[in-house]
Amino acid sequence: MRRIGWDDYQSSEAGHYLGSLYTRQYVSVVTSSLPFGGCPSRRATPDLPGVPVTLSGLIIRDVQASAAGAAGISLRVPAGQSVALHGSSDGTAVDLLDVVAGLRRPRAGQVTVGALAVDRLGGAAMERYRGERGLVSARFPLLSSLSVTDNVLAALRSRRVDSAARQRVAELLVLTGAAHLTACPVETLPTEQRWRILIARALLAAPRLVLAEDPTPSLDPRGATRVLDLLMDAQARCGFTLLVATDRLPAAVRCQRLVTVSGGLVTADELAGGDDPWTRGRVDRIG
């Protein structure tokens, strides 16, 4: 892997969410075995591991199979690493996240999350896998029929909402800077605030894996910086594995590793600078 630095940087509606009624969202979370209310420390610690992700010969589209000579996408992401999947505007990176999330099946190849062969799941097993992750993106917005608090509670694997769950939601809304929004109708919220709530919802399950679609196309530069800061801060605090799909280099190099996917192949695999995730999330703030 080539190491790149900051010079490179400068050049739902309702459906199927965590086994509940609320399903179409997009930061994917694979639930850990941590006790409810995880992520107690500022930085990742050995007792808060992420989960490894392995892709082997993955082909998502028929046209990719032809163009790439059926080689496919192969990639191994260690537990706890933050990785940007940097693709062109053809949507390959987002398609890749959908496959890992279990939202679509690959044409060929294997997807392994931890010890689980996601590409082989079906029926109840796939339902259980989907029930252990959540989704958030501009494609799949918050539900306007629910309050801010209830939108976050939609991530509960159980439909039982007790005082501990509500306390956890309150803590996450503070963490994401959205605590003052609980009385606001969702449809009146600015885009940046909606992203904060989506991230809070994703963190409710104490995730080991987060799959995130780049929020920057829907935000102004300052808002995009703040939301990406929040996502990187959460990864540094909780230690989950993070995959971010983006076609924008400034967003991509905020992660520890930059993987370029094009034409159905991994065309570059680079380490993005030497700063830790906590520092890297603020570089463009301090100039």
C-alpha cells in the first residue's frame, strides 16, 4: 500500500430496519456483544473491537464481470480500521456497501463479516443479519411521522422501549449535538441536523461495523466538515470498523485507508497519512 498525505487531499420511508417497521436507512451497523450503552471512552480500546470484513472476487454487476475479466473486487479490512471506498460517479462504491449490508446480492464472490458468510445468507438468517445493522443516507431519510427520539429508537433490535433505551438515546443525541432538537418536527430540520440524528440512530446498537455513504453532496462545506468530524469522532471513541463510500477525495482521505474501486476492481489501496482518526477528522478545520 502507498501512503498518501495531505498534499493529495488539497490537489425512508418505512421498510426493514433492525427487524422493526423502520427499514430503509443507510449507515450500516453490525451489533456488538457490548452491553447496552457502549463506547464509554474517547478513543478506541482493545475491549471495544471492530469486526473484520473480507471481500473475495466480488462482482456486483454483469458489466463489471466483462470489463474486469471476472477478477472481481478483493479486499480485507482489519477490525477497527476506517476505510474510504473511493469510486467514480457510477455508484460502484455505494453498490459495494449495499452488498456488505445485505441489501443486494453480488453476481459472484464472497462477503465475510467477522465469521459470517453474508453472501450465503437467506431467509431467517438474512433477516437476523439485517436485524443487527442499520442504514442511513440522503437516499433513505428520517421518518417524518416519528419524533426525533422515536427515529433514533427505531434502531432497537427489540421493540420494547424502556427507560434505559430512552436514556441511551438522550446520551447519543448529546454526543451528536442534536439534543436540542427533540421537540422539533423532523420535516423542519436542516439537512445537517438530520445527519446528526441518523448517526445517533446508527450508534444506538453499539456497532462493530459502520457503513456510511458520504454526506457531503447534500451539505455546504462547513456542514459537511462537521458531520464528517462527528462520524470520525464516533469511530475513534467506539473502535468500530468504518467503511465510507465517496467519490470525493477530501472526504476519502479523512479515513486511515483509501481504497479506489473502478471498473469492478480495486485499482489503488493506500494509507492516508499518519495521523490518528481523532486528529485527522479536524485537519481542514485548522487549515
